[in-house]
Amino acid sequence: MGKNPQKVLGVLGGMGPAASARFLEILAELSPAKSDQEHPKIFYISDPQIPDRTKAILENGEDPSVQIKADLFKLVECGSDILAVPCNTAHYFIENFVDELPIPLVSIVEASVKLARKVSPQGAWLLSTKATWRSGLYSKHANRYGYNLYFPDDETREEVQRVIYLVKTNKIKEASIRLEDVLKKLWGERDIPFIAACTELPLAYEASSLPQEKMISSLFALAKSCIEEIYR
């Protein structure tokens, strides 16, 4: 026998679309359901028109907060019991109003740090958008647990940003090749797993020939935490 879902999940996606689609796929893969009816009910908004989160943080671009907040409240109105946003950088803005949400939001950052502590107690490389790194989101959560994060140099962070935008433009193969080069360099310095702290990075890594166990996927971490809440 499977399990019956206890909560309805509201997902705000589209940042970016391919990563959000993969998130929904992982949710289905992790579900303990034995039939259609035992899978969770999900309300999903895909809103790719939300302003670029990295540009907002680093280049004084348009603030995405208003649109993100409005979409999350739409999901609440639909009947969601919990919320999830499969975009790491978006959480920089969400943390400013999360207390205003009438239902819980499962944090992708919290989920990823929690999983990293189990998978690699000795610490992990952090690969993310430049904005996520600059915001200190992951450092704040990791410091609460005394967990060690290791950060690439400026040049490497620029290359990771290029990998992310390649995935957003559906150039997965090129992205995977570039990401392999980045990781081989980092693993030459310190051979530990990395947190894919941008939801595009798991897509590039899954297309590579590198061992899957050396990636701590923020997409997987968020999906796992959501499933635990839904079937609690």
C-alpha cells in the first residue's frame, strides 16, 4: 500500500522553466504513491516573466519581489497548504516577506544545507549564481549548523554563471562540458561534493559523465523536503 498525501503543495516555477519542470518530475519520482490518487495535489504557477533575480541584486535591476509575492498569494488562494519555489536566488527576496505568508514555505536553502550535512559532513563546495553567493543566503544557514562551505574564486564563479545561462537557453551539452571543467579544477583543490545551489546546475550535471553522488542537488533537496511535509 502507498500513502495518502496530507497536504496540497503550491509551486511557483518558471525561474527557469526547465529547472521547474525537472523539480515536478523529481516530486513524482520521490512520491511513495502506488496509484495516481496517492500522488500529491499540486497547484503550479510558471511565471518566467518574473524579473531576473541576479540582475536585481548585482545590477540594480527591477525588483522581482512584488511579482513573486503576488504569485505565492495566488497559490495560497488556490488552496495550497505549503509552498515551494525551485529557485535559490529568489529566496533572497522571499526572506524579506516570508513571515507575511499565511502558510509555510519550504526553503530550498534550508533543505539543501540539511541534505549536505548528511551527505558530506566534512563540508561542500557551493556553486550558485553570483547573486546567491553575494547575498550570503547559504552562509547564513550553514553557519547556524557550523557547516563548512567552500567557495570558488571570482573567475570560477563567472564560469558557473555562464553555465547557468547556457542551461536557461537550452544549451545543456555545452553547459555540462563547462561544468565538468569547473568541477575537475575544484576537486583538484579539495575533493568533496558540491551543492548545486542554482536549480539549473543539476540539469547540466545530470548531462555530464561525472559521478552523480558528488552532487548535492538543490532541486532534489527541495523535492525531498516537500514530500516529507506532504506525507507527514
